[in-house]
Amino acid sequence: MSLKDDALQDIVSLAKHNQISLAEIALALEAHTRQPNQEESGSVLSKLFGYIGGIFVFAGIGVFISMYWDDFSSASRVIVTLGTGLMAFVMGLICVADSKYERAATPLFLISSVLQPTGIMVMLQEYSSGGDVRHGLLFMAAYMLVQQGATFWAKQRTVLAFGAILFGCIFFANLFDIWDINEKLIGMVIGSSLLCIAYAINKSKHMAISPFWYFVGAILLLWSIFESVENTLLEPLYLGATAFTIFLSTYVRSRTLLLVGTITMLLYIGYYTAEHFADTVGWPIALVMIGIALIGLSALAVRLNNQYIK
């Protein structure tokens, strides 16, 4: 299948998912050909200044809090963290409702996603009477998951989808830990879930965040598998898991999974040979074999990328 055919498939998938008609696509193409450069440059500058402004706002808040933290009372500490985070969240909602200020919403939501969890943990530390810290973390993650998830459902903002997934991972990781589930099993469950979520996101208009969650999910899953089979008779199964990751990358057309699968396979080959052949006469031969494997895998990765992913 050619690159053009792949691109057409993506266009059809996006059009169906977002219920875009052929007439709307034609109008958008016509408008783009009439004024291609000025609006694009203005959009890029608008985003750039919006993010820079958000960074300065966050830096100013952080410097102010750090300078006077020791002088604050318990209530003041909660107000400057949780209160500021809630205000940033409300301002983000207001900006989403007004098209003129819509681009400022993403930095505000990001600021609120940092300050609100911090404020909740500060509040629990200042006013709690002891107990398991995991319960406090579970409460914080549950609150943020409900807030980010419900707002994403209503506003369909990518940054809110990212926040909902992040706090969902924190929530379930803590919940499973409280239930005393094996940490390796937790990693496998959450890693597999993230891969499924990233696949679903990649089919939507929020595909910009799917590579990150592909990366996190694959790393978490492969690391948990390695920890489970290390120094056992089942250890070679890890090599099969890395090979399956490479195969999966061709199916979902993800360069991120291809990169993770290739690198983890090479690292395991190096680890295995160093562990079992380092003190033998065959170690130089093993090094040569590793070099050949590196060349072969790199060529295979490039071929898979060009043939199945691009």
C-alpha cells in the first residue's frame, strides 16, 4: 500500500469519526488555498505566545509560593495551591467558551492540573490526623479523574483527555497497591490498558497524545514482563514480548512502538550475552553476533517503518 493510499485511509477515518461531509472538506481546502500562509503563521504565533505566557504565569506562582511558604498558615498554603488551581481551571472553562480566548485554555488547564493535586495533598497534610498516605493519594486521583474526565466529555479538549488518563493511572495503581496486588501484575495491567487507550485515541481527533501513551504503556508492560521472568526458565519469553511489540507497531502503525520494541530487543540481547557469555572464550564471537544483530534489526526497523507505518 502506498503512502498516498495510507493518507487517504486516515482522511476517511477522521471524516467518518467527526461526521465531516465532502462539501465541508472542499470548502476547507478552498479556503486554505486562498490564504495559506498568513493564518497559519498567525496561528503558530498565537499558540507560541499562549504557551510562553502560561509558563511565565506558572513560574511566577511557583516563585511566589516558594518565597513565602514558611510564612503561610495552613489555610494560606491550601488557598495559594488548591485555590489558585481551581481558579485556573475555571478560567480555562471560560476561555473555552469564548473563541477569542480559546487558545489560552490549554495552558490554564495544564497549570490547574499541577496546582490542584498539589493543593489537595497540602490540604491533607495540613489537616489530616494521620493514616495511610496512599488513601490521600487515592482521594486526590479520584477527584482529578472525575473532574478531568467529566470536563473532557463536555468540552472535548485534548489536554483534558491527557489529564484524565494520567490521573486514572495514578488512581488504579494506588487502588491495586492498597489491595496488595503484585506490583508486576499492576504494571502489566496498566501497561496493557494504556496501549488499548492509545490505540483508541489514535483513531480520534486527539491523536496528538497517542505516541506518548504508546511509549509509557509499552515501557511499563515490557518492564513488568522482564521483572516477572528475570533469572527464570521463562526469561526468553521477554524476547518474544519485544518481538510482539514490533509486530504490533506495524498493525497500529506506530513509530513509537517500533522504536520501543527495537530498543528493548537490542538491550535484552546485550544483557543476555553479557550475563551468560562474558567470562567465556565465545564472548568476542558474541560481540560480533550482537553487532550483526544490531545492523539487522536497524535495517528491519527502517524497512517496517517505510513499508507499514509511514
